[in-house]
Amino acid sequence: MPSPEPCAIAERQRILVCDAKAAARGLHAGMPVAAALALAPGLRLRERETAAETEALLGIAAWAMQCTPNVALDFPDLVLLEVSGSLKLFGGLGEIVARLRQGLAAMGYGAHLAAAPTARAASWFARTGKHCLIADAALLEDELRALPLSVLQSAKEAALASIGAGSIADLLALPRGGLARRYGQGLLDALDQALGRLPDPRGAFVLPEKFCAVIELPAEATQAEALLFASKRLLVQLEGFLAARAAGTRRLVLSLSHRTAPATRIELGLVAACREAAHFAQLARERLQQTALPEAVRAIALQVQAIEPLEHGSRNLFSDALREEGNWPRLIERLRSRLGVAAVHGMALCADHRPERASIRAEPGAKQLALDFELRPFWLLARPQALEENAAVPCHHGPLKLLAGPERIESGWWDGADTARDYFVARAANDALLWVYRERSPAGAWYLHGIFS
Amino acid sequence: MPSLAAGLDSHPGIWRGSQLARTGSPGIASGFAALDAELPGGGWPCGALSEILPQHEGIGELRILGPALAQLATQGKFIAWIAPPYLPYAPALAAAGIALERIVIVKTVKDSDSLWAAEQALGSAACGGVLAWPRDIGYTQLRRLQLAAENGRCLAVLFRPTQAAREPTPAVLRIALATSAGGLALSILKRRGAPLSRPILLPALSAPHAAAASSPHLRFDAHVVDSTASAAAAAGSISARLALA
């Protein structure tokens, strides 16, 4: 989230990295914290959290599994994807890179992306920040030559610099035997792995069973939009995780942690399993807008306990409107997220003679049994409305004229809701057709129960 | 020249003021031939808002939609009922041939929620029909619903009080319902095409046997029960009978 003040991260009283605003004030990496604060008095300084960095890296790795099953981690800051098997599916290297870049941006990460025929070469390009996509092994050596020796991340960098070697090209020009003797076999192996002359096995990253990710807000927030903005990053990460597992989920839990109050839990329940971040975000938006927060939010955690298999939808050939035709679960979820689960329902028949129990609520879309009933009105009153009686004739905006009946309904003596009624179809003075009944009791009161419409 | 006039009449690009507008998409047959004949597209319009203004509840405002809804539900399309004034009653809907599993009922507390839900349902393309009972709705909001309906291409019906007839509407169809000599009079106040001066009479609609006729299973023989005889009727001398055909 962009912050108004310059921001920097420090480690051991030195600036590690700073944002553009801080850089504009003259801050740079390696500067002592005291000097940085003198240059930028409003500087928001945070200590480096390596644990959080590792978490983030693991999260990115899980998200990136949607592009390839072969993902490896190179701590502290590198994720390696073996994409040669996925090129055809995604439509080429450029497409995959664009997709990764877009997803990383949506999760709020800045990243250097590079591709090369060998893992080590790709990691070197990425570490130098060079946007370099090399698919052809023949071009690799030329590109590698230009790299500085800092990519080796070796303690011997200074020693090499002192003999006048400043780039990979200089290193390759030196005799291999001497190089290995003086600086160790490791250096030579690294070079060979980068050039593809030596195998470079990596431990495969294993996708966790459950999804759990946390995002710390840069500043405490109460606004639904700000919370949604941060939650979206988690949801994009979730989408990648689910895609990698070829799965979807029906239940997400967002927990918003506060300074002192217990965390606010927001559960999103779905009718059908889904993995699209945009849809999750839509549901989260409605819920966040409705939730009353006890305090400002400091961090948001997203948890998904249960996932279920979900096939990858085929790429859309037609427009989205057509694709959404059968997508009624989405609509119901959207309505429920704002109006509440109970406010949106379907209906079903129930084998009970009592009219108020013959029609029950059901989940929309669920298959239902068919039953035959006598003539029934389209509208039923939630509770029967007592009618006045005038000269033994029930009245509702004037006297009612009974057209048909009685249909005797007597049932329910066994469950405490005993019903004994005679139902009639009646015509009101204004020509409305009503469904009225008379209690089969000595008082024999009349009630309006339905409207034929 | 009669041949020229005949040629002009059959030309698809020429529309005469006296004719009904030709709509791009055919409507959903209402199930009532007299009504279909007067509706552009030969039925309830799809992808546009329709308004039904019943004089009061219980005169047949749902029954005139019954066959269309049954047809949509049979095609597997969902029908959303947004903020209905009473509980839609499952046995009657089932008897009208409307598949219950395709019905979604949305209850709302606030007017703004009803309009929001209607807009979502109309625009989502997931519904085949949207019926809404807005309590208080202005032109701007109607316009929004009309735009949403154009996106969704579904049957969109708003039920409004008769007083709304005085206000302008972006809806393409507006029908006022009134009882007339025991029947139902449909006055088409607005449609695509020339206005209709006389109301369409659907005489059978308000009588109970007509309600039974809309369902294939039920036949209903009704004899008018004299109100003075109602005590006797209650005592068991049944002068009307319900029969399962």
C-alpha cells in the first residue's frame, strides 16, 4: 500500500532498502539509520523481519505452482520455476512471464523476473535485476559474460577483483586449473552449472496441504476499501495455490487482528467451489462493508482449511456473458454476501397437509420431490390474518363471497401444532380471490391465509 | 399500386406506425394468445424491463406470468423473486408447472437492497426471469434496472402500484391490470409500437376454475356458495367440489 511518508527497512542499524520517496531525499542502502533519519525526519523505519520474508517467499512459491509443478526455493530471495514443460499450455515464455508479473503485482510484490536455459543463469540474471528472457542455449554464454562477479555471492569476490577479474567474462578467460586451485572447485562448478555443463539439481518445493497467509498492514486501517485492498493480495495468492492443486474451496476465513480486541473473523461461504480471486474479493467487499470493527486492523490472515477438486475451466471462446449463463451459484453467493445467508433461499414442497408447512425453504437448485395438492393460492400470508365477521359473513374490505369449499384440513395433533380448519375460496368486494379458513372450534373465527393471484 | 403496397408491407426494413415494433429477440410466449398478439415479439419481452400495475393484489397478476415462468423453469433457468409482498406458495407454483428448484427468493429489509439485488440478478445473465416488487423507485433507478436488464437478456418484471402509471418509465412494456365484469382487463399503457386503445379481456382469469385450468392436474368445478348457506356448507353439505383429473 503506498504510504504518504518515505519508508525504509533497516537491518543492524543500516538502511537495507528504501522506497522512491526516501531515495529522493538522498537515502540509499547501506546508510546508517541515524544519517537516514537526519535526511528524512518523517521516515517510517521498520526492522527487517527475515521470518516474514521467508513466509512471503513460501507464499510466492505456492502461488507459482499454478504455472509449473517444478518449483524450487533459493533462500533468501529467489523462487525458481522450471517452465519448459508449461510453455505450450500458457502460449510461450513471454505469456508466462507476463502472467507471473501481473500476479506478483496483484499480490503487492515487486520482483525481478528472468529466464534462462539453466537455473543458475536465470538466478544470476534475476539477482542483477536484468530483464533477460533467454530461451536459446546458444545465446546464453554471451549474455552471461557481461554479468558482474557480484552474482556469485561468493566471499572470494574481493580476491577476484584484486586480480583484475570484474565480470564473468574475465573469469571464463582465466585457466580453469589455476582458478580451481586458488579459489576452490565451487567457483568453477557454479560457472559450469550456469553454462549448463554440470547438472544443477534442486530440491523441489512441496505444496502445503492447507492455505494460510498473513499480511501486515503498513498502517492500521478501518476503511473497508483499505482492508479489501490488502485482502485482495491474499486472495490472489490463494487463487494460485488452488490452481496449483487443481482445486477450489467453499469456505474462506479472513481474520482481522487488532491491537487489543480479539480478532474479527469473517467467514465467506460459497454455494459451489470456486478459486477466482476476483469473485472472492467481491464477496469479501460486501462482508467487509457490513462488518463493524471493534478497533483498527493491524493484520489480515486468510485461511482455507478444506479444498475440493475443481476442474480447470476451458479457456473462454465466447464472451463472458454467455459463460455466466449457468453460473447461478455466483449470483446467489453475491446476494448472500450482502443480504445474509437466510435472506436468499429456494423453496420445496413438504408432505404435510397443514398449508403453512407444505411449502418449506430449500437450497436453490436442489432437486425436489413432486407432490400433488388441491387448489392452492400463489401467495401465502406469513401468519393468518384474523377477519372480522359481520352477520355470520367474513369480511375483508367488505363482505366475502365464498366460491368454493370447504376443504377440511385437520392434522398435526401429534406434534403440538394441532390444526383443524375449513378452507374456502372467497371473492372479496374488489374481486380479489382469497383463501380463507374458519377454525373448527366453538368460536369458529375466520382467517385470511392466502391470495390467489 | 397494390403490388407495391404489398411489397412494402412485407419488406423487413420498413416499419409503419400502425404496426407493432419488430424486436430483435422474440419474446417469451405468455400462454395467452390474445395477449401475445398484442405484444411485440409475440410474448413477454426479454432483455428489457416490463411493468405490471395491478389494481390490487389477488386479481391475477401472477397467473398471467405463470405459463412464461413455467417455460423458463423447464428450460433450467432460474427465476428470482425479489422482495415479494407475501410468501410465494410452493404447492401453487408446482401446480402451475414451475419447477421449484429453479426458484430463488430474495428477502430484503431496505429498498436499496431490493434494487441492488434486482440489478445483480438482472445483470448476471444467470437468471431467466426476475420478478421484483420495489416499494419506492424513481426514474433513475428504473433506468439502471433497464440497463441491467439489457445486459442480462432475461424476462424482467416489476410489480408497481397503479399510481405509477402517471410517472414516466424507461420500461418497454407497461400493463395495468383491473377486474372487469368478473374477468381480467389488461390495459397496455406502453409497448414498442402503436399504443393499444382498448384493454385485452381475459375473462376466465379471475374465476377459480381458470386457476385450475392453468395447471394440468387440477380440474375445479365450482358452484357459487351462497353466503347464507355457508354455515350449512361448513356443516358438511358440500356444494363445491375439488376433483383430481
